[in-house]
Amino acid sequence: MTGRNPDKKILIVGPSWVGDMVMAQSLFIALKKNNPEVTIDVLAMDWTRPLLQRMPEVNEAISMPISHGIFGWSMRKKLGQSLRDKRYDQAIVLPNSWKSALIPWFAKIPLRTGWLGEYRYGLLNDVRKLDKQALPMMVERFVALAHPASLSRTPLTYEAPLMLAEPANEAINPKRQSDDQKRLILCPGAEFGPAKQWPTSHYAALADFFLTSGWQVLILGSKADVSTAEEIIHLSSQQSNNLISLAGQTKLEEAIDLLGTADQVVSNDSGLMHIAAALQVPLVVVYGPTSPAFTPPLASNARITQIDIECSPCFKRTCPLGHHNCMKKLSVDSVIELIKTTL
């Protein structure tokens, strides 16, 4: 399966979430390590394409025209048939859904690899049964698919994602007051749900600490995070020109390049967190209802903080008990101390 065929072409059916796509780079790296001449194309949602453009292992990002969660039988069939001329040798399907395996099947790709998921016998002909205890981390489950099925129950070493930032667009990159002014970037959003979010009052207090130390503080996020960013600015006691929100104002590729300019990033468990880790910038991640045992930041200079509380991790989008103590009781001082270890 992993022979060094210099003409080998692999189609990856990529995940839909930004963080998962970042972690998928470890699979791409493993495939290149097995066969440096392999061609890797990735079928992906358009919003993840900027990530793939910064991964040197990827030859081409192919646009998935079907929205996440939509079945779209006829569209999947049409896309699969259109890919037949590319003559892929193998497809690796990362999502576990039945429908995600349809396109490689319609494309008549001879070897179709993936985890069993929703009982995908036939659609996949190199189907693996997942041992969650042997492979507890998502990145391990991705990387295992680069290797023969006999190794699927064995913990494997992997290389962490390593993305390449480009110079930040000057039009959206705020000027620093001096060449040596340090920059803290806050990522207070979380697409998963509000339970993952450290309180805005905590982010504001953290911003105040660094603003009084002369830092510039930027807030990044999607359009959904605009109100969160505005609340952090409102709660800040400094009201400084060095506290700037770019939430909802950047494309993903611009956010990637801005993260690359940071001297320090503080984030919830989110897609931007995984990007910051892949850019190897100093990073502190606050965890509450989710677990770093499954999808941690894959960088040696990342630090994780999570308090020991009976009901955490619950993996719920909103706090089922209504108190959100897993995040509220995670102190600003503890995050500041962790940052000091990364600087």
C-alpha cells in the first residue's frame, strides 16, 4: 500500500473543521515520508483551502461543492465521475460518515482507505476497525491511515503540523508603536459552542495586564465572534489604542498570517488554536468542556491549562449545569504564569 511508486497519486477526502484539517497535515507528512514522490490532492470545503495552500505537501486542493451535512447524491456522483481522469491510485477518507466515502467510490479509485465509521463496507475496500484505546488522539487516527492495516492498532510516531505563514497584509496588519513592541493575539471564539469559551471578563483582564506592560493586543475571530471581541474591549480598564479587534474583518488566510506575527497567542480550544500551534508561535490554550487528550495543540511550545472539576470534560456545546465553572474558575493569573514560561 505504501510502496515507493514515483507516479502514485492519492486523493484525501478532508475533514470539514479547520482544526481537523490542520491536524490532517501530519497524515500528509507521513505519506510524503513513505514516498517522497507521491502526489497528494485534497478534496476540501472552500473555507479550508487557505490552510492547504500553506501546506507544502499538498499538490492541489479540490473544491467540495456540497455543504457540510448535505447528502447530495447526484452532486457526489457527478464529482466522483469527473475525478476518474485523474487516475488516483488510492483514496484516504478522513470523515467517518457513509456519504463521505461515496466520491472515491464513484471515481473508481482502486484502493479506498478509511475507518469503518458508518459501516462503509464496499464503499471502502481497505476498511479499518478503530481501537480507540490504542489510538486515543485524532492525529494518531489520521496518521495510521498512511500505514498498512496491520499497524492500525499500534501507537505511531508522527510529525506535528508545520504551516508556512506569509508576510501579513499591510492593509489589515496594525502598526506597532515601535519595532520592539510585542504582540499578544487573543482568540476568544469557538465554533463548537459557548461552553468552550473562556469568559470575556477574563480575556479583558489578561489584555489589561499586557497592555500595562506595553504590549499590543489583537483580537482575532470570525464574524460570529464580533460581539465577543467588542465585549472584551468594553470590559478592558485600559481603553488603549493598543487593544484592537479584527474579529470578522479578516479572511482565514489573513488570520493565518497575522497569527504568524504574534509573540504570544492565548486561545480557547478552536481552529485558530490549531493554526497557531502549526505556526509554532508561543501558545497558551484554555480548556474546559473538552479534553486535550483527544485534540491537543501539536507544538512543543504550546502550554495547556485546565482545572480539575468533577463535571469536566463534558463535551457539551453549552454548560448542562448552567454554571460554566470549568472556565469561570480558570484564573487569569494562572494563564499569565503559563505565558511567562513560553516567552
